[in-house]
Amino acid sequence: MVANVWKVVVSEGDTVSDGDTLVILESMKMEIPVIAEDDGVVTALKVAEGDVIQEGDLIAVIE
């Protein structure tokens, strides 16, 4: 599946909790939230708004 990064919700250095939205993708006119799976700090953000990504691409690193 190919998607566009519609909105980046977090920034590097932000603290996130399990269930927080990291980015919102758009594919086939549907908005798809990407959710944090653990608590932690966003140490690297690998996408920007407008990027085109594919299934399996790294979006963010949470430590």
C-alpha cells in the first residue's frame, strides 16, 4: 500500500504514550492514523508532510 504523509503530529524529542497518534497518512481518500505502540520519546522522525511512503517504511523511532 502506498500512502501520503498528510500530517505529522509529533516532533523529535516529544514524549508519547501507547496509543498516541504519531502521523496521519492519506491513501485512497482515507485518513489512517499511525499509533505509538509503546511509551517513550521520539528520538528520530523519518518522514515529513507530503512524503510518499510504502508499507514497511520506517516512520519514527521511539526509545
